[in-house]
Amino acid sequence: MALIVAKFGGTSVADVERIEVVANKIVREAKLGHKVVVVVSAMSGVTNRLVDYCKQINPFYDMREYDVVVSSGEQVTAGLLAIALQKRGITASSWLGWQISVHTNDVHGKARITGIDTNEVHKRLDDGEIVVVPGFQGMTQSGRITTLGRGGSDTSAVALAAALGADRCDIYTDVDGVYTTDPRIVPNARKLKKISFEEMMELASLGAKVLQTRSVEIAMKKEVSLQVLSSFEEYIGSDLPGTLVTKEDNIVEDELVSGIAYKRDEAKITLLSVPDIPGVAATIFQPLAQAAINVDMIVQNISPDGKTTDITFTIAKADVPKAVKTLSDVSDLEGVDIDINENVAKISVVGIGMISHHGVASTMFKTLAEKNINIQVISTSEIKISVLIEEDYTELAVRSLHTAYGLEEE
Ligand code: ADP
Ligand code: ASP
Ligand code: MG
């Protein structure tokens, strides 16, 4: 008998029929004798609609109220699933983030879980109940509702699995595992049987939205056994049909490149002709950090006379209005022009094999050059190379690179 946390994403609970399918899967797990905690997302499209309502009223909405609004989608699904389970003769109840309680810090809109009280959940599981928890939500120390950033239900599930000491965390979604790249862009992408936490974390943070990055980070730290699988197939998680995200030494394959990711939700900001004096980078990036804006790629181009510099960086598109406002308020940047380009995409090649092999970068640059795709910014780490290109070329770049590294299904 195992304790399983099963998470179902938006498309898996998109309507009442899909919720009934989910209930059937949970019943099958329970009949095998397993204790199950279910984490659900909002029905697909709901969170986007809720975000949009906030924006319509005020683009600079109060993040605390944004969290109250957008966390509501998950509540509906949790209640509906509990009703569907009860209809099947199962004792089930749903418990909101603040009720069980999922504690977070107070960074509204992208809060981090700081702890979860599990006594009540354990008690209910021991009594033979199925516990349903809405993902994506938590509560600050002062009792306000928070959300964990887009895609945050994955993190709710993994954090719960870690706190409960679960045997496995199953992430049910609309694809049957983790692939060498997004199978919706490259139909002959290859499904991976296993992937290391490190590679999955890079892929996720570089745009493979199949798992939220923070969920992989927690799984790696707490050694949660994680499986990605489809809710649209007949099987259930205990059949182990999906991709296992696991420790590096459990992986036999030694691929040079394990996957390709893309991200279209970043914008490129350039500050033109900033005086090139010591401390100028801090003048720009400190206020952005204080405004909780994450900066990704950074490049600096010094003018030929060495007096001024252009500083380019990328941030989430959603943060552009806040970033522009923040930088406009910095007195040292008065008169500096800010250029914003939202028509960009970041393409990344990831692989642990890069640590010991050369030539990955040159293959990437050559492949993109052959397709006439211009590279605007480059950044690298030990196991990844990222380039920023014009957004319209995203699919062409991903497909060409996927072929160039020989990643397709045989
Ligand atoms: P959910 O609503 O279940 O949380 P998401 O839409 O967040 O699902 O994530 C699943 C999607 O992730 C898939 O539909 C797929 O298009 C995308 N995806 C991107 N990269 C990958 C990858 N490498 N492997 C599998 N899916 C990927
Ligand atoms: N509903 C939230 C979102 O769409 C959280 C999630 O589905 O993981 O971002
Ligand atoms: Mg998701």
C-alpha cells in the first residue's frame, strides 16, 4: 500500500466529463489499496479569464486581490471532484490551501511554500478518505491568500508529496510524458523514459511548461519520486507508464543533448546610452529586484568612446509595465531611452553531456545560421545554451535544432 499524490492539470479537468474520468482513475488507485491525495488545477482557460478580469479593471492591480481572484478557479474543481468521488461511494472531501494549511511567504502572485501542516490530511487518509486539494494556492503568515505563479499546481502537488512523505507524485497532463522537446511543435519528438532532476529543472526553467520549475526543485531537494503521464490514456499512475524524473545516477543513457526548450513569454528591454560609470548595473537591477521582477539574460555593449553603454536584458512580458514604471522612477536614469521588444523567443539546448563534450554550441549557431535566423543574445551555463531570436522563427529553430542533434524518434 502506497501513499500517492496525484495532480491533474487544466485540460485534465476541463469539463464535467473530464472530472468524471479523473474520479474513475482515483477510484482505481484506491481499489489497489493506495492512500490518495488529489491536487487539481482550475478548469482549462479559467485562470487566464480571471487574470484578464483583473487587468481590465486596473493593469496595476493589487497583487493581494489578484491572488484572491485567481486562486478561485482551483476551488471549483476541487469541490466538483469531491462530489464526483462521493457519487462513486468514496469518502472524499476538499480542503483549500489555507485550511490544511499551505504556508507561503508574502510575495503575492509568485509566492513560495514555506511549510505544510499535514496532521489533518494524514488523519483523514488513515480514516480511508480521499483528500482533494486545490493547487496553486497558499496562505501568508498574516492569513492572506497567495498563489504560486502560473503552473503552480505542480508545485503544490510536489510540496504536499514531500511534506506527507508520499511514495510517488503523479503529474497527470495532456501529454504522456516528458519529450525531447514540446511534442506539439515537433511531432516526432522522442518520449524519455527517465530524465534527471537537473535536466528537467533546466528544461522547465527554460520554458518546457510540462512541470513548473519550482516543483522540480522541491522534488530534487526532497527526493520525491515524480512521474509525468497522460490523463487521456486508459492507464493509471501505478502502471508506471509515464516519464520518471529521477536522480542522475539512475539514468543509463548518456545523451549529449537531452532536450530543447523555448520560451515566448519574455520581453527584451534595452536601455540606450546609459553613462558607463561604476555602479550603473546596480542602479538598474536593484530597483527591479526590489519590485520582485526577475531578470534573465543580460548583455552590455560599451560605446566606442567608452563613455556610455547600452544594457539589454530580458524579463517576463507580464512584468513589462511594472519594469518600465520602476525604471522611470530611478532619478539616475532620467533621460535614458528604454526600448521594448516583445517579439522575441528564447531557444535553449539542454544536456548533462555538454559538461564533457565540445561542439554543442557551434552546432547550434551553425544550424540557426543555415536557416537565416539571427541571434540577438546568447547565454550559457554548464548544461545549457540559450539564444534569443525573433519570435516568428521559434518553431523553425526548435525543429531544426531537434534534427541537428539527432533527437527524433527512430
Ligand atoms: P497542465 O495543464 O496539465 O498543467 P501544461 O499545459 O502546463 O499542462 O503542460 C503540458 C504541456 O507542456 C504539453 O501540452 C506540451 O505542449 C508542453 N511541453 C513543453 N515542452 C514539453 C516537453 N519537453 N515534453 C512534454 N511536454 C512539453
Ligand atoms: N491554474 C493555474 C494556472 O493556470 C495553476 C496551474 O494550473 O498549475 O497557472
Ligand atoms: Mg501546468
